[in-house]
Amino acid sequence: MGWREDGMVEYNHDDPLLMICAHVTALQRASKNRLVELFCQLRQANGWEIVRVGEASASKAFDEAKKMLDLATNTNKHLLLAPPDELPKPAEQTTRLLLRLLLSALSK
């Protein structure tokens, strides 16, 4: 290993340690590129049943969670804008919010 005139490092391509390091790095990267496939193979070998789920299911769950979060956020905004004498007690706020979330989940 040395330095070239332009400041770049020059490696000895026949160095056995450099070759081992290059092979190990290449194998690690190849394994990481196939992580999901290899993980599923491991689980199947251990007797698990793999059920593949498409992206539509993941985005559907995300959309439902986002709707619930939006509902909770809107409820909090409504409570913040309400006059002090119209604010329910903290326990009532929690109960009302939970009931709204439950009703919205049941209406789907």
C-alpha cells in the first residue's frame, strides 16, 4: 500500500489479507441484499409457515392508523378552542375521545 502522486491510495491487489477482506465484505453485502429471503428460509426450516403480505395491506393499516390519529388530533383541537366553562372534566374528555375512536372503528 502506498500513495500515488495525485494523493490517492494505491493498494497491492495481490495482498492476501486485502483479498480476504474484499471477499468477506462482498459476502456480507450479498447476504444483506437477500436478508428477507434468507430470513424466510430460516423460519421455514424451523417449521414456521410464512404468509406473504402485499404492500396494499401495509398501506391499509397505515391509512387506518392515520385516520384514528387525525380524529384524535381534531378532537384535541376542538377541546383547545372551547371556552373554559364548556370544557368537560379530564375523565370525561378521555371517555369521550375513547368513545369517538371506538365508534369510528366500528363504523368501518
